[in-house]
Amino acid sequence: MTPPKNKKASRRRDPYRAREARKYANPIPSREFIMETLEAQGAPIKFEELARKLELKDPKQLEALSFRVKAMLRDGQLVKNRRGGLCVVNRKDLIVGRVIAHPDGFGFVKPDDGGEDLFLSPREMRSLWNDDRVVVQVTGMDRRGRREGSLVEILERAHHQVVGRVHMEMGVGFLVPDNKRMTHRVIIPDEHMGGAREGQMVVVEILEHPTQWRQPIGKVIEVLGDHLAPGMETDVAIRAHDIPVVWPEEVEAEIAELTEEVPEEAKEGRVDLRKLPLVTIDGADARDFDDAVFCKRTPKGWKLLVAIADVSAYVTRGSALDREAYKRGNSTYFPDRVIPMLPELLSNGLCSLNPHVDRLCLVAELFISREGKIQRSRFYDGVMRSAARLTYDEVARMLYRKDEPLRKRHRRLLPHLEELDRLYRALHRAREKRGAIDFETVETRFLFNEEGKLEAIVPYERNDAHRIIEECMLAANVAAARLLERKKIPTLYRVHERPSEEKLNELREFLGRLGLHLGGGDEPTAKDYAKLLQQVQGRPDAHMIQTVLLRSMMQAVYSSENIGHFGLAFPAYTHFTSPIRRYPDLLVHRAIRHLLTEKKAETFPYSFPEMATMGEHCSMTERRSDEATRDAADALKCEFMLDKVGESYEGVIVSVNSFGIFVELKDLYITGLVHITQLDHDFFHFDPISHKLIGERTGRTYQLGDAVQVVVAAVSLDDRKIDLALAKREGRAEKRKGRGRRDERRRRR
């Protein structure tokens, strides 16, 4: 591409001039046009030359361009060479992404564009933290056939504080991070110890980040205390994963004048739904209510209203509240507490669809056929008043157990609830026909005593009332995705890629050994997975097969590019129904509201590149929350098992690796490792396809799904690991089996 000769014409060529003019009083060229201009040069150019090419002379415009270029450098759209020249990142040679560190010292870069991960050697990882955003250069392939990279530039440091345990060695203080993916020990000079003692859990501020030649240096800014204090597990996980907890002063100032009552002027111009018996149906311990539903029969099927809390009416783009919500990305649900995305005044008050009070909402009105297909839909702003706050258990008791006192108490709502159930049956039939994958998994919840200590882990039981709401939310999400895709407006889709070729090959080989076949050829669909799941129902190894199928799947993420949702078998899917606790839903609301008011996608104040960056960020915050809650849960489980060392339990093998088997203890829902050195007196070979360990001498196998008797051998709070050993009677039984096989071999000889 050659630079345009007519400079004035070049300014007019910016396809996003209208959007920029709407966003800024003194607009500057869009990110897209800046990248196009740089690409046209064919070589890096300095900032001053870029400004001339873009015809910017006004000091305010130059300052705005400087901020935009810095943001593009941070987001990895541009890179600056050592001479200060700017150029567009070449996606073939230079890769932008996040670092995924491994506890053993090496790492990977996960590209922002969703491409194949790059391997980083321990040498390249010396100056990096887990989750840093970087630009790396592809340098070749390693001996395992993986693309290998070398560090070009660190775009953004993921961590400025680290939590861990203080240790002293030869008079030198250092911190061992609690997060095992953070492999650097942080040196703490004497003057920065902050009164911390050996073995205490502390928060350290990073004064100097690691380099190729030096370890990081920090200072203690908070002493959390000793291990085993109630709530310590969550406190450590929050800080280890940098989950924001404190509300900035700017946020507190913005919400200071808000109350839990909706101002009358805010209700003007909205569809009044206050006379409709919309209800919320949630868990018994829920405190924030995102969604309410109403259903009535029509001649051709049903009319379903899904009213969602109108968070976008209060959290405006660019506000301090919006910046903090984006930083958090989502609410994080720990076993003992919730770190909300929005302040409690909003999440549990003004935005929450609490019963018998006026609330603003964004409504998805869906007309659904008797076959469970969405025939048409529309969205509009509404004001509602929830008729009741119902729980899943209450709805199940009314609809399925015919609880007469409950049915009598809610007799006005009962006809609509019964229609909801009929609609759910139709949607579920459509789901089965569509071929969506429905894995049966056991969810658990933690029970604590009055002292805040873990008392038990119990399964969380789902019933058809859960599935009613799930199907209604899926329908609303699909309708939102269809609208946004049709209007070609920048937004975030919830995407789920089909399994990789490597995973599929491994899966087919595993199934082939069991005499099973996955249909679909090289590109199986969700329907092929669902058909196989139905086929193996009733088999003794059905749970093992389901586990292997589940592990062959990719992880769902947020993306500005719609590639469909494989698992749910939807060509377009997004998250619309939980804006109180998920930032992507808030972005979807803003896109829908823009279409309702402006009608034109071109004037939407978000660009496709910006949305791509936000999708990557929201996927990261989701992973961050998952890892933090898992760490807290693992720590609680280890503490719970401390006084059970030496006790024997029945268990099931839930994972097999080259170094041992992971066993889930029956009725405890806690997993521990039986190391390979604890498995009889034999040399075991790992078969990754069949997910089993095979004894060389005895022929004994340990396979995914096998029942075993184990003893709790040791518990490590620092590593959050539970070590198990086979119970003696199990070992003796296996030895007898081994002797029997040897005798049989002798007879054959």
C-alpha cells in the first residue's frame, strides 16, 4: 500500500471519523487509520513524522495522539524500535500476548489473536512474571515441534505486588510467592522488612522487576499474619492474583449521592412493566439479582420476557466506576466471600432486581415456537417491579412436588411458572435436537462453622428449576448475539472453538481402544459429541469416557470475532444476562442501547480493535478469578485434611499422569496425589491415550475411573497438596493379583 498523495483527502479517508467526532470534541484519527498510515510507509517512522502524515498541528491534538499511540503500544498494536520508530506489529514475525509461566521455570506466550502458543525457555523467562503482556519474536521450533519465541518488549507488567511467605537465609530476607507460577524469589532488604518475621504471610511491593541478570527487589507493605487464621486462605489468594478489593476514592465520590431508590426522571421514556408478574429465581444465598422472567402462552408458542438489570444506566463509559469495573472484569466468588465487580450499593441495591421495588431494566422480548425456536425478538428499555424473589428449591417444590402451602401463597404467579416449565421442556427438546453437549458434573459448596473454619464440602444439587432459568438465559443471549451480529456493531461474543486436531486424534485413539467411534470426520460437531455421550450411558466406564470427552474441549473465551459456540451448538452467542457481575455483559448492553437510540453501528464509541483488547482483558480476569478461587479452595481443603493424616478412604481415580494418579476421596470431594513411587514395587509406564499406568512386571493397571482404597499420607499447606498412599490391603490384593498372573505365565510356558 502506498501513501496517499493528497493529504487533505487522506484525512477524509479515515472510515471512523464520525465515531471519533462523537467521542471527542477535538477528534484525532482512529486507531485503524493510524495503523493503515504506518503500514503504508513500509518502514518505521517517528512520532513527529506520524503527526505530519496525519496533518495534526494543534498542541491538544498532538497530546491526544501521544496518549493514543501510548495506548496502542500498551495494547500491542504498535511497537517502537530502539531508534524511537513506530511500526505496526507484524503478526507473522512478532506476536503479542500474555505470558503463562510454568512452576518449573519455562513458560509460554498465549497470543492475543488466539493463535498457537509459543514456548519460552527458562532463559527468556528470567525477566518475566506470569501474566505479563509481551511482544515476542518467533525464533524457530523446539525439539518437540513447538514454535519458540524470544522476548522483544514487555508491554505491561501484570504484578506490582506479590504475596507469599517471608524467609531468612544467611541474614538475607526474601519472599517465596504463594502463586507457584511466580517463580522469582523477591529479595527484601533489611530496611524494607516492615517488621515481618520468619514464616509470616506478607504482601510485598515490587521496587525493581526481574531482569536477565538480577532477581526482583521489594519491600513489605502489609503483614497478613500466620497460617491457619480464619479467612487467611482467601486473603492470600486475593493478593496473590492481584484481585482489586479496595474501591478508589473517585468511585466512592461518584456513588456518594446515589440511593437504593430509582429517581423518577430515570423512569421516563421506558416501557412500564410494573404490572407484569416478573419474578427472579436464584439460589437461596444469592444477594444480587440480575434477571427476572415472565412467560405467557401464545397461539404459536410462548412470549418470554427476560428483564435484565440495567447497569449501563448507572455505570457510564469512562467514569471512575466504569474503569474500576473493567479492571475487575467480573465478580469473584470465593468459598467464604464475594469480591464484587460493582460496589454493594449498586450490586445488591440500586441495580439488583429486588422484590416489590421499581428497577430499571433492559428487556429481551422473545417469541418462541412450540418447537423451542426463537421466531422473533426485540429489545427495549423498561421499568419493572419484581413480584417475588423465588429460589430454585421453592419453584421445584411448587411445580414438581406440588407443595400446596407454597402453591397457595404464590397462586397469582403459578400459571406463569407452569408456562415457564412448559417453555423449558420445548427449549430443552430443541437443545437435544440441536446437539448441544450436556456434561453431567458435580458442583460443590463449602460449609463453615462459627469460627470460619471449613466444616464440610457438600454437593450442590441442581433441579429442573435451575434448568428453566438456564434455558431462558441461553435464549436471551442468543437473541442478543443475533442482533449485534446482524448490525455489525463491535461487541464481545462468548466463543468456544472446536477441539484441536491433536486433541481429536488422541480422543479417537482412546475411543478406538474401547470399540467406540466419534462421528463427524475431521470436523465433528457438538451433535457428534452428544450422540456419543448418549450411546455410552449405562456403561460402567461412562464417567471415564465423559471425562476424556470433556478434556478434549477448548476453553470458552470472550472475543470481538464471532466464531460460534461449539459446546452449545450456537452459530452466535454472547453474554447479556449478568451485567452486575460480568463486564462483557455490560459492553453488550451498551451496544444494544446504542442501536436502540442511535440506530447506526458506525457511531458506536468502541472500535473493533478496542473491543478485541477488552475481550482479551475480560478473558484474563475470568481466568484470574478461577485460579484465585481454586487456590483458596485448595488451601481450605488442605487445612481440613490436616488432622486426617493416617485415615483410610475410598476414592476414585480422576486423573492419571506420568508421575502418579489423582484420587478423589468419596463423600469428601477432595483430591490428592498417589505418587508413582507409592504404587507397589514395580516400574510403571504411562499410557496417555488410555489414561492409565501399566506395571512392567505385574501388569497391574491404574486407570481413570478405577476405585481404590487410599490412606492420607501427608498434607502440605505451603504447596496446597495432599499426598495419598494405597491402603495396605489394596497393595496386598494387587500383589496377589500379580502373583496370579506370574503363575499363569509359568503354566503357559
